[in-house]
Amino acid sequence: MELTPRKQAVLKAVVKAYIETGEPVGSKILTELLENAPSSATLRNEMSELCDLGLLQQPHTSAGRIPTAGGFKVYVDTLMPNVEVSHDTAVFLDNALKEINCEPEGIPAVAAKALSKLTGLPAIACLITDRPPKIKRIELLSIGRFSLMLLIITDDGRARNRILRIPKDFTAEAQECFNRISECRIKGKTVEMLTRGYMQSVIAETGIYALELMPIFTAIFETAAEIEEKSVHLSGENALYNICGDEQSAARIMSLIKSRDPFVAMLEKIGDGAGAVFGKDTGYKELWQDSIIAAKFSGADKYKGYVGVIGPTRMSYEQIMPATRYTAKKLTTIMTEAQKDMED
């Protein structure tokens, strides 16, 4: 059923009043909020019909109405004014992000930290690559008599290192064998190509140096598997405990975030730009009482991801949505520049 202009005005007024006060909204209050308000009886009728449509609900008999998750969704998607980010918020985010000096993979986490600090809500960020990254550089660096650092850098700017203990008899010849084989069998390969079976075939080529080099190639396999994962970063764990009200609920949401793929799939429902997922629409019982506001960012042709906040269904969408959208826009610029730096 299409909402009439009057129903839209009533729903919008109820949502805004409920966000501001946290109290059910009755017809008397609506007559004060609406221009050229009709009679209280007419407003009660409109609210009753909005309840039938699943957009409002009545907490208890003779109380006013409050928005449902569906009501909030209609408000955010179609009724909320398209507000630009405030000057103070833009300055805060600009200052928080302008000094970013970490590798591209770590940039979204910095943005999530800034967004959490700004809103007081737990913030999330995830980075997704459209294609598996390739190994751009791989080195063994001596850092002690019996210690090596394995350094791996991908073509999209991710870096991983591991400290490895080596036997006393690790030879220069073994190192030379590693350099030769990694150059032709590892460098330039995508991380998803470095499977256990593939790495076993690489080790087989090392001949008499297999025993010395096996731990190193095993570390490469394990590191490649870590790089391939789509990670979701959470900033503001204390804020998550505050909105959940108890540790068990917060722990369940944190577990969902750490599971990565389901959470990423939920964010991808938002599509391009900024949007929100409400309550049961998330598909997870842990988030039935919450909403997720997120926005998509991208970088050159290799990156995309989402940054946003988790909050109670009753939150200031008119302030948080523009801030989230602005953060994603800044991330797109920063990630694109970071990718160009890597290519140079």
C-alpha cells in the first residue's frame, strides 16, 4: 500500500519525536508537531492504519505509538531529508583521517575508530578486494644469528611479516635456493593459488634443502591464507556493551562480526552509497534490537569495503547517516591515493 502524504507526515513526525524523547507519541503531541494538523480522531485513525501496515506499534493499551523497524526503514529510505554533514563533523573527520600513514589494509580501521569516537557508537569497517591479491615481494631478512623475518607484500598494499627461528646450520646455499624458487614459483602468484598442495610441490623442488626450507614455505602458506580472509574490524567494544546492556549479547554480536562472511554479506545488502539495515532485516537474532548504518567506499579498481556503526534502532539517523557517508567518501579518496602510491 502506498503511503498517502498525510500518512507520510504522521510517520515522519512519530519517528522524529520518538528519536528525540524515547516516549510513545500520541495524537495530542502530533497536533502540536504537524502543520495544519487534522483532528485528534483523524490522527488516531492514521496511526492505527500505520500500525496495520507494520510501520508503527502500540507498546500497551491507551499508549501512544512508536516506530517499528519497518517504520524506521521507510523514514530513512524515503522520508528523511538529505542532510549534508555539519561543518564541525567534517572538520573532525578530516583531522582524524588526514594523518593516516598505515598500509591500505589498515586504513578502514582508522576510519572506524574516528567514526566510533564521533558518534559514541561501536563502528565497523571491512575491506574487500574484487580479485585475490598477488604476491609482489617476498624476502627473508636476517634479524639475528638464528632468526629470520619473512616479509610478504601484495600488489594491493597488504604486508605481512613473521619471525622464524632457523637451525644453526641454515646455509647461504639454502637461502639462495629459497630466493630462486620463490622468485619463479611464489612471486606474481595470487594468494589463493598458494594452496597446501601447491606449496608441497614447491618444497619438492628444493631437493636437498627441503628440510631447512619446509618451515619457511609452510609459513608462506599460512600467511597467504590470512591475507585472503575478509576481515571485519570493530572499534568501540565498550560502546557495544553499552548499547547491548549485557555482556552475553555483546559477545554474540562480536562473534558474528568475527565470523566475517555472514557480516560482510549483510553489509552488501546496502549496495552503493549509504544505507541502513534494521532489526530482523539483518537476518541475525543478535541484531534484532539494533540497526546498522553503513556506507560503501572503493579505491582504484582493487578495493571496496564498508564503514559504519551499530546502534539501537532509536538513534539520530539525520546526524549519523551524513557522517557515515562523508567518512566513506574520504576513504575512497585516501584508498585511491594509497593504491596509486603502491603502483608507483
